[in-house]
Amino acid sequence: MYDEIYDIDWFFLDRNNYVGHIASGGGVIPPSVKKDSDYSLRKYFDSVPNIDNSLQITENTKKILGIYDENELEKILSDFIFLSKKGICCFDKTFLNEPRDPKYHKVIQLKNKLNLHSLPFEIREKLIKTKLDISIEDSDRIDIEKVLF
């Protein structure tokens, strides 16, 4: 069980069955993740091979962080870069000190995306429980309250 006071990594499918990731930043966690006592998707995705090395940190991320130096950004965003290389589109909490704020922003723009159909059955079964009504290709921002509940 997960509480919304923790920063946890949770994963979702978009309307095109691409895999997305959200770093909760202590914000809203979907019921499907809260109820799962064995939410092991992060462990699985850590072991997936890289499929995309042509990553681009979004301008919005640079603006939010107030950092434009690529080396510094790579250090700060290393976890997002790690997952993005696996074809997982990552979103981060936009306002970290506001736990009830439902807004997240895309951290890195991808060319190659991980699709549900390339994953093992047990991973697909977990992911299908958390589906957001967005297209990660077209969304630079997510308001969780509008697409999750």
C-alpha cells in the first residue's frame, strides 16, 4: 500500500498503449497503484533494455528547474533519463511543495516509445489497470485529476 506523502514511481498506459511514468512527488496516486501490495513495475522496468538514446530534455523542464547547462541537467534528471532510454515517457510533479496540486510536466521528449504489446503478460495485466485518457506523444503536461478520475 502506498500513501500520497511519498514520492513513488508509478506507471500508466496512454490511449495508444504507450507506457508512461510519473514521479508522484508526494501527489495523487491512482487507486490501482494504492491497492497493489506488490507494485513491482519499477523493478521490472529497471531491467528492460534501452530502445531510445535520442532523448531531448524539454524546454519546459529546463525552465521549471531554472537550469540550462546540459551536464547539470543530466545529473539532476538521471533517473528520468534512465527510464526514458527504455522508451518510457516520464512526467514529473510541476509544483513539488504543493502535494494536492495535480499538475505534472513531460521531462524528456522521446522518439521511440515502449508499447504495451511488447511486454510480458503479467506486466501488461498490471499496466492495464492504470490507463490515462491522454496521448503521451501530444501531451507536454498532465492534470491528473482531469484524466485519471
